[in-house]
Amino acid sequence: MTVNILNREKTVLNKFIEQIRDKQIQKDSMRFRRNMERIGEVMAYEISKTLNYEAKMVETPLGEAVVESISDTVVVATILRAGLPFHQGFLNYFDDAQNAFVSAYRKSTKDGKFKVKVEYISCGELEGKTLLLVDPMLATGSSLVLAYEALCERGGMPAHTHVAAVIASEQGVEYVQKNMPRETTTVWVAAVDEELTSRSYIVPGIGDAGDLAYGEKI
């Protein structure tokens, strides 16, 4: 399984990462959402380099031209609600992609731990397609793996899955490597942080991506 960590190269992506981390800039929720979207656009471009293509003839006003067109059937899936701006960034590039959505949340227990619950799934056929499973935060990795399993149970097994996250913990990346098909999964993260707290929050991280994008929940 290949793991791509994009902030190791010096590109404009690092500007967007800087801004989503900055607690002062975070106060502007519209700017936070747009930066999440822009990170999604950068990652979509990088993933596009690995897809399958076929030659296609198109007619122009002055003649004909051969272009290389994506031959994979792409499905973009995200976990509600935090994933929506990130998801939009991928849709800006894969504008004809199919879409899938999963509702997953942490259900806390009295001992301070939590279990991940999946409640809602909306997806079409996934069998043989290219799945882009995008979620801003890859903390423990359990939510993402459960979402993947729920999608496959509903829609079938994709030919290849690209896992994309903005901020990941080292533990989360390792969990995905151990619990998703190694031969048909590629991981893309903008940045990896070392620390994961006892409550499974990434440090330094960015805080709660859903709250930053859409306001605090009660």
C-alpha cells in the first residue's frame, strides 16, 4: 500500500495547510471551507495522475484532436458533515463523478471511550469502479475503515480505493494500512502529525473540522 504525504514537497498546498491550522484564520468559517476545498482540488489533481486513460477523438471547430481521457469510473465518497467542503474540492475536478455519503459519529461511553456508529449510507454501484474516500481528519482510522466497509457492503467492491485526508495521525495511517486491502488501496494525506491524545484528537491538528466549517454542535 502506497502512502503519499504531500506537504513534504514545497508547493502552494502548504499555504492552505498553514491557514486551516491558524486559530486566528479559523475564525472565518467561509475561508476555512474554501481552504478545505482547495486542498481537495490539489489532491484530486495528484490522484488524477495515477488513473487509467484512453485516447479519444474530439471534433473542434477547425478539425479533430486526440486527447487522453480518464477511463476509470470515479466515485467520490465522504463522511458527513466535516467532509463536505473537502468533497467539493474533488468534485470541482472530477465533475462527472458519482457520489456517495456516509453518516458516522463517535458515541461516547461512561468510561470516556467511544464507539463509532454508522447510521446513514447513500451510494450506488461500486463494483469495479475507482473509489475516492475523502475525510479531512484521519485520527484513529476506525471511522474511515467502518465507512469503507459499509460502502462495500452496500455497493460492492471497488477496483481501487484512494483514501484522502487533510490531516492524519501516524496511528491512523497505520490502522488504514492494516485494515484495508493493501493491493488495491492508496493513501493520500496533506500532512501527518505524530500525537494522538487519549480522546483520539490529533495534535497539533486543527481542532474539529466540522465545527470550524459549519459552527459548533450541541
